[in-house]
Amino acid sequence: MSRAVAAAGLVLAACQAVSTAPTPSATFTSPAIASASRTASPSATASVLDERFGFVLLDRDAVVRSETSDAVIATYEPNQRSFVTLSRNISPDGRSVAYWQTANNGSVLYVRVASGASPRAVFTAPPDMSGNAFAWSSDGGGIVVAIDNNCQEICAVQGGHPKNELWTIDLASAATERVASNGVGKTWLPVAWDRVRRVVAAGVTGPGGYLTGYDVVDLNARAVRSTEFQPTVMGRLKASSDARFVLLTVAQGGTSTSLAWWPLAEPEKRTDVAFDAEAAEWRPGTSEIWWTTGFVPAGCRTAPCAATDVVAFDVASGARRTVLRGNVGSLLVGFRADASAAITEMFGTVHALVLVDTHSGVTASVPVSAPFAGSVRLR
């Protein structure tokens, strides 16, 4: 299953493999960048970084550090198995992280404040079940998790009996509920839990790590509606921060990537988006998808390319705009927790995160020693 995980991560795993640790003396720098209305100056660049926010960097352990200092603020040890790496492990407000410890046989899911407060156990799987992918609810008050009994592929062929379940966890009341189960060997990858409309959405995968379908669980009717992907695809599903929409990024034969979206509970309304990058991200609090493009040198598409443009596409209005033009990392990997900065990853002699202020277009480059796993609030 580990090969499937690497494949399902699309280009992210490949890009992360070329990272180079910065030296202790590394300092913050800023590539030149201009927007339609202004050009960033060195003095303005420094103001992009904010000590109230930080990064989770995923090496052997998950390390939390601030944007303005490479000192370690907190660490935790997420146990990874199967598709756990596809989880949305940071809460929508950026203040908390969730992780399995351990991930096998009676897994326990913990939630802790990102800056390092004591972890709290919020869910314990039955002794014969292991933790898999999970996602936070859109309001940050709950988590939907997938668990299974480790009977996949070879086990099923040898006469085993697969068991897969979806559970919801209310963090305030500590109430847990099994909302779906199957014994046919399809593994769920939770995408979103809309607590207002009482809907859970999850991708479906199986042997090889391909996405085989998309399930919508109506929590009122206790019904699961399945949509098959024909053909199956090597891709990744991501929900917008308000869980209104879902984004599907698909690798096309290893040479290109396609992009599509749909309303959370209506995959039949799938709409393709003209796209020439490798990955895209929802800007929190909006219906916009952002990505990097205009790669240099010409014809380059992945690391160690640099991108020259950041593009935004609003799925609600259909409007497309160029957010800025300048030099940024080749891959848009996320946003600051309050959406005030886009975060791109740059590879080369120095592995760095390039933060782009979403209002001014001013940038700052932060050397890092491990792959980016998300933005957090430190206070």
C-alpha cells in the first residue's frame, strides 16, 4: 500500500524528495515580484512574515515552527499507514492538529493545540480496526474518520473479510457515531463533513491507490449515494473550507494534470477547468481555486522550475484572474490559516517556502528543512 500512497499524492511526493536542508545561517530573502498595481520593495517584503502564524513541516516527526524563526515550537509523531497521508490534519482555523497514535489495531485519534498543548484523545477504534484518512468538519467542531480491519487486496483474495467504516466525532460533546460501513473492500478517503447540511463526502479507493468513486452520506436519511469514476483515476480530492465544493486533481499519464470541481453533494455536476499546472488549492473563505503557472525555463512543469504567475479561478462566477506576476515556487501548496498569504514551495539549491501576500503581492522566502504540511496559528 505504500506505493499507492506515494502515487495518490501526485507530484507532491516527487517534489518533496529533492528538498535540501538550509544551513543554520540561512536568512529570509525575497524574490522580486510585481502585481498589476505595485512592485514589492525589500522593506515591504519583511512585513509579509507574521510571528502569529507558523508551519507544520513533515519529516520523521511533524515539526511546528513559526514563519519568522526556524526554532522548533512543538513536535508530534503522526503514525502513517495506507492513505493517512491524504488526511486534512489541521483544523480550518489553523489552531489545532489531529493525528493517529498508534495507527494500527485499536488506533487512537488525538487532537492538540498546534503550539504544543497536551494532546486529547477524541476517538478510539475497536481493537481489530486501524485508523486511516480523516477530515475536519467545515466548522472545525468535528472530524470524520475512516477505519478498516487491514483486510485489503491480498487478504481479500485469500478469503479474508474486509471491513471499512466511517465515523463522525463531535469534539465538544465527545460523541462518536458510525455513519457508514461496508464489507466489499472499498476504502474511504474522507473529504468533508458539512455539519449544517448534515452531509459527509468521501472518495473511494482500492488496489493500486486509484480513485474508483465518490460517496455522499446523507446523515439524516442514513443513506450512501455512490458515483463511480469510469475510468478510475490517479488523483486527489479536496473540499473548499466551507465544504460547498470539491476539487479533483488528476494525473494524466505522468505528463500533465487535469482539474475538475463540483458541489459537495452533486458529483453529477462535475465541471472541468482549463488548467496547465500540477496542483491547485482552495483559497479559504472563498469559492476560488488558485494555482501557479508560467513556468521557467520554458516547457518546465515541475521542480526545480520557478513559476511566474499565480492564477485564481472562481467556481461560483466562472471568473479567472491573474493574481500576480513575479517569481514564486513551482507548486502552490496551501494558504496561511487566515488566507492572508498564499504559500508556494521552491526547490533547488535551497528548499524554501515563498509566501505571497494575497492583497499586495509582496513576497517573502523562508528556507525550510522538510516538506510543508500546513499552516497553523500560534496565537
